[in-house]
Amino acid sequence: MPLTIRRPRAGHPRPFRSPEPEGSTVAQPLLEVEQLQAGYAEPVVGPISLQVHPGEVIGLAGPNGSGKSTVLSVLTGRAQRFGGRVHTRSGAGIACQSQAPYQGGELPLRGDELLALMGADPGILPEPLQPLLRRRIDRLSGGQRQSLLVWSVLGHPGGLVLLDEPTNNLDARGRQLLIEGLTRLDARRGALVISHDADFIRQVCHRVVTLEPGGRLQQTEAAA
């Protein structure tokens, strides 16, 4: 599948992704999902197919209960595959952010300690969020915790980034910083993003895979 270049949007220029040399492993998909049927006690989503290539941000959309989070759970081993095929490129690594809120645990961490546990360079955090590095996570607002979690995933070395409702609880500034971060995602990495925020999906994604109620694939289309 050829690499799709996102359309530039006024105020948010997207970097040009130069094509890789023929035969390069970088050009191979980071993720291939073929006719996947997945769930827990029984299938709740599928069959669906999708691919994520280096340099791409792919959106996964659909109503509540359509199985979007289950797709990510299969990739991280928390849900069961009942049919189809899932392949991640060897050596790519996965960096995943789930919807489950992190409150700080019994031994609360500071922001910089959380990023260190994720193997993320604190320098990944945009300047307006840098003060969060020195604060205890259990004393942050929900939006501040969400920002730290999402950016710790973006700073993780994994080549395949999985984000589940990353804009939850973010204020306008945090949301805009995330949009800018995803549009500058390293061309060697790719992302699969679940979100109910249609405008966010439109700004950051190359393509959108939409599930219908019951978890079946409705359509795959280029982001507007």
C-alpha cells in the first residue's frame, strides 16, 4: 500500500514524508490487521481489516460499544482474537495509552519519574507542560495527568503508538499541543488513535476506519 500524505491544513503544516528506498524494512507496515474478530468471552468486534504504515496516523471511530477499544486490547494481549490475523512488524515495539485513569498509586510519582518509567525523554514534553515534571501525579488535575500519560507514550521508543481517547479531560491548550505533537510524529513511527473528537481526528489522521454498532467495519476513508 503506498504511503498516504496528509493534506496540509491552514495553520498546521504537516511535514513531507520522503519515500523510503525500495526494499527498505521501514516501508513495511507497522501493523496489519486482516479480518480480525475479537472480544473477551465472545467476539464483539469484526471482521475488520486495517494497516498502519510508518509516518501514518490512523483514526478508529464509531459509536460507544462498537468495539474500538477491544481492537487495541487485542494488540496488547488484553482481549482474545477469535478469528483473522494480526501482525506487528518485528522489532517495532508498542507504546500504548488506555482510557483507564492513572491516579498516582500507593507510591505517587512525580511527572519526571513517570516519563522515566516509560523510557521517555522528559524533553518530549512541550514547554508549557514542563512544570508538570516536578509535581506529584496524585496532586494534578485530570487533564494534567492525561497530558503526562499521553506524552509519556509519545516519548516511548515504541514504533507503533496506540492512543485511546487521548483528548479526554484535556483543556484547549493541552488538546492543541497534542495535535501539534501528532502532526510531527517521527516518520519512522505510526499511530492508531481512537477518539470521539471528530475535529481532532480530522486534523491529525491520514485515514479513518469507522466501525458501526455491533463492531463491523463500516468504511475506511481519507481524513477530510
